[in-house]
Amino acid sequence: MASARRVKAMLYGIAAISSISSAQRIEHPGTGATSPNAYFVMVGPLEPQRAYHPWLVSAVSMANTLKDHGSTSDFVLLLATKRDGRPRETVDLLEEEEATLLKTGCRWRYAQPPGKKHLAGYHMGHYKLLAWQHVEYATIQLLDADLLPVNNLDPLFSLTKALNTEVVACPGKVAPLNAGWVLIRPSLTTFEGLLKTLDIMRRTNRDAPYGHAMKTPWRAATGAAGGSDWRFFDVFGNQGHMYDYFRFEAKSLSVITQSTQNGTRVFSYKDEERILDELPSVLDAAFPCPFPVRGKRAPSGLAYHHFTGSRKPWRPFTPSNAKYRAWYAAASRRGADLGIL
């Protein structure tokens, strides 16, 4: 009798795990949210060599760290099945990898490359466009997979409303959206518009690759004028494409900059460029851009540390580096397998 009860309990347990797994694996965007907001991270391609694994572990580290800082928002992985639309062998995550995502409370979606022209030269960053399909969320923070949050980023979800815009982003030193953080409002109409402009891209047209000429300069991280043309880093990737669409097509973009001279400024792009007079206080509490200033104008808090370039916490691990140690500790907190990094 006792044995029968144990078997029954085990079967109920298996069914419960299966139910949780099916709830956390996204089959159809638009349903299943447990929070009004979410963080999205793209990881891939899912090829037999499994070179994606360190990036998956990094995403787990980010999800754990955000929870440790008090985040109550969902965390979603966009799993890019292949690097482009050509026939390629792909794999699902290993069982133990999916189990780790379950322990971490992540949701995940196996995704195909969006757009029609996804063959030679396709940029994997375009997978991020799929986030606009997830209308189960009011707002989404798109994060690069090599970040380490150092604060609760949940307050940043308020910025689209505070700034009255569809997208809030940060420029880099060499491109107008060259940072690891973007805040968006999901919309199926916007998603269709993004696909349309992606499919008309002309790599041979450096003056207007997406159909719009750059009549006024883009802004660099300090707010200084970049160039009045389409000759910047990642112009044909997702950064150039999203910048074109939200500045010139949707006309709903806010760009955050910071300099020693001017402090924090937000450039708003509607029909024309203007600098906003009032700034939300959250920009000081958790500054979301990668090049904060020092001294009197420094923000009181940062949102994240970005492991840019080739040096990552797993390549190689350096115990003397405090940020690397924090990344490893967060990754292993809920059972990620670090042994095969």
C-alpha cells in the first residue's frame, strides 16, 4: 500500500514538472506571462557543437542576479536555432540545461530567424525583433547576454511611459545604439513594420540603406554629434535597423547620453530631435548606459556591468576579478552546470 502511494506521488511529481516545463517553454507568443514586464536575452545559435553554452550560463547568471536584487519581472530567453535561414543542423537544449532554466524560473522560446532575407550575411541580432511579438508584456528590456546586473533594473520599465516613447536606448562610442540595453513596448503592428523595413534593406546603398537619409547627426554616448551618414558600426545589423525604424519610420525614440560637461541628457526623436527638459529620477538610481561619467555628474547607481570585447568571465576565469567572481556565484546559485564551460 505504501509502495503504491509512493509510485502515485512520483507520477504526480513527474506530471507537475512536465506541467511547469510546458508553461515555461513558449510555444505561442502572447500568453503565459506571470508579470507585466520582462527581460529578454537572445542566445544561440543552437548547433551540435553547443558553443552557445557559456552564453546560456551567462543568461542564467543574469536572471539569478536580478532576482537577488529584488526583481519580480519575468526573464525570457530567445533561443536562436540557427545563424541564418540556410539548411543547418540544429539541436534543442540538453535536458540538464532546460532543468537549470526551470530552477531559475526562466521562460524560453525556440525561434527561427525573422524576415525573408536571412541567407548570406544575415545578422543574428535580428532575432531580437521577435520580442515585439510578445504582447503578453507591457514593456521589455532587451539585454545582451554578457551583462552582470548590479542593481534592480525593474524601475527602468517605467521609462517608456515617463518619456512618452516606444523605445528607449543608449548609444555607444561608434554607433547610435551600440549598448547592451534597449527598452521597448511590444506591438504586433510594430513587429510587422520592422520586418518590412528589414526586407527592403540595401547593403549597396550607404546613403539610405533602409530608405531614409541621415539629415542630422546621430548622437554618441556623450551626446556629441556622430556622423550625418550611415557609416557606423553595425549599420546593416540590428542596431542600424532599429535606429532607422524608430527614428525615421515610427518617430518614437529616446536616446540617453551622459557627459562631464552636460551630465545626463535625453534626446527625443519625434518629427525632429529635441533635448528633454525633465528627466526621470530612475536614471540616476540605475543608469542604464555603458559609459557613465565620473565625478560630480556621476549617477548615484549603475544598472549593470557589460563584459565587452573578447574578455568574458568564462574566457578564462580570473579569480582576482571581483566581477568575474560575482558572475560565477550568481550562475551557480540555482544549479547551473559550470563544469563544461
